[in-house]
Amino acid sequence: MSWIYLDNNATSKIDPSVLDSMLPYLQESYGNASSVQHRMGREANQAIEVARQQVASKLTCKTNEIFFTSGATEGINMVLRGVAEAYQKKGKHIITCRTEHKAVLSTCAILEKRGIEITYLPVDEQGQVDLQLLEDSIRPDTILVSIMAANNESGVIHPIDEIATICQRKDVLYFCDATQYVGKQELNLQNTAIDILTFSAHKFHGPKGVGVLYIRRKSKPIQVPALISGGKQEHGIRGGTLQVPNIVGCGKALEIAKSHSHLKLYRDQLERELLARIPQTFVHGASAKRLDNTSFIAFRHIKSAELMTSLPQLALSSGSACASGLLDPSHVLKAMQVSDDDAFSSVRFSLSKFTEQSEVTRAIDDLVAAVEQIRTLSPVWKLFTDGLID
């Protein structure tokens, strides 16, 4: 039986055209981009500048605002640690959200131990942040607001235009983890006043190990000290030999990335049929604006680990790939006021442009059969059907 991959928010298949763009810089033009004294070095350097232009064009920003990193986690660490250090004379207060990626939350926890005060904004049951509460939480000593564009587990999209406007009005930097947003939704940085933004290429069919950090050019330059010191690569923002093939792949992947209307149709089919055919199921964040490719569904009175184990032909997840090995329930679902039992019963589906409708249909049938089999043998389900538990 063929494999069905529905875990694209964790990582996505590299696009064949992206791989083709990378191969010359792995085999023939393998020079170091900093070795501009010879032809192969200059070719590598030029390839990086082409990729930088591709990214800048897609995001509608300037090429000197784009810096290449190893991925969003590095970008998050660089920004949070760097801003906390560079702006400590202005203040030691950062605002973020309880449903942020663990890369943000873990780094904020480290900063708290160093004397930085962190305000963690709550979300409602649909995973949405209260904009008035955000505005009221900004203080004279607030140096940064860090709120993601779209949640990696629930797919809930935050109102980044409004958040950027609030931060601009309050003269506070807005940093956005756009890892799940870029490549899936249109983003014009001329229209959306985000100050700093980061993302990873492997979320939109590019290679792993490369990401982008955007830092807006302003009359008063934004201070983000280098996290990795070394040579003067990336204008001193990030030391280390540039990963030419990966950077080329990142530029190409973003250049060809676009929204795909069929993804919402497939996602809606998945949700509609699963909820109709399997009792005691519901979608997290169903009433919120969400990514077209993402659905986080609770199958009540079943452990998600048991369900996924019974479906080895399906690649699914119980939430963030960075936290899947943890024994605790999803921090995103807990922030959305979901019970531990329902959190442990939840499975995330994330589609891509390579997902076919026949795969969605087969996944639905397989899930219906697996849930029925597990519940037939489950004493917990019997207690529920007998009315002894809720």
C-alpha cells in the first residue's frame, strides 16, 4: 500500500525544479561565495544575490533587508536575544503569545532568567489574540512584540496587519515568525509594517537547513547583533560559509510558491467527512481564519498516538514536530482551553500542493475504519456510550 504524506507543516517535499536549481552548486559551481578572487567564487556569490533578489521580490522589500540563516529557529534566537541585549537601555519588556512556537517560548524563558520581563498574551478558544489586550500590554519599556503570522499546529492566522499597525503607533518593534505563512499566503512588506521577520525554506518545498531573516531598513537602524560571529558574511549579521546550494534552493522555492485553491477544498472535504462519519470529533479553531492546508482534529476518547500507530501508511502528527516527543499535551491546545484528554486525542493534518484528492479520500476511509476498530475495543469508549463519562 502506498504512503500518504499529510505532515507538511513539519516539512515538505522538495520541488523537483528547486532541486534542479541547486545541483550545479553542489557539483560544478561549488566555489565559496566569499572567494570572489576567482570565477567559481564569483559564480557562487552571484547565485546568492539572485536568490536574495527572488526573496525580496516575493516579499516586496529591498535586497539589503534580506539575510540568509540556517532556518527560523536561528532567526528567532538571533532576534530575541539580540534585541534584548541591544535595547536594554530603552527597556527590558517583551510581549509574545502563549501559542508561539517552542523556539520563541524557550528563548523567552532563557531571557526571563536574565532579567527580561515577558508578557505572554492569552488566546481565546479559537486561538485568536485580543488586539486590545495587546495594545494595553505595551508599556514605555516594551522593546519588542513577537507574535507569529500563522500557528503551526492549529493553522490559525493572526491579524498581522493590525498587529504591525499597533506596534508602529506605539513605537515598538514587531517581530513575526512567518514560518508557516510565507509561501502559503501573499505577504507584501511594503503594505504590512513588520519590522523583523523570519522563516524556513523547507516549509514551502525548499531545502532544509536554510532560512531568511528580514530586517526593515529604517531611518534609525534596527539593532540586531549577530548571534554567530565569524567573518563578514551577510554584512556581518551572520558569520560562516554561505550554504550556496541551499540558498539557491530557497530563492527558487519562494519564487515559484503560490497559494493553491484546491488545498482548502481538500481540507474542507477532510473535515466535513470525518466529522460526519466519526462521532465525537471536532476541529480546533474551526471558526477562526486558518491556513488552507491545515486541520487539527480531536477524536475524543482515543489517544492520538494509538490512532497514528494503527495507520502506518499515513504520515500524520499530534502537533508541532519540535514537541512531538514530549509527554505533555500540546501547549497550543492548552492555551485554547482544550482539556488534556481532548488535547491527547488530537491529530494534525497538513496538506501540500503535491497532495492528491485520491489520497485525501483514502486517508478519510482509513481513519474512519481505524477509529471504529479502536473504539470497539476501548473500555473508555464503552463508558462514554453507557453515559458514565462525558
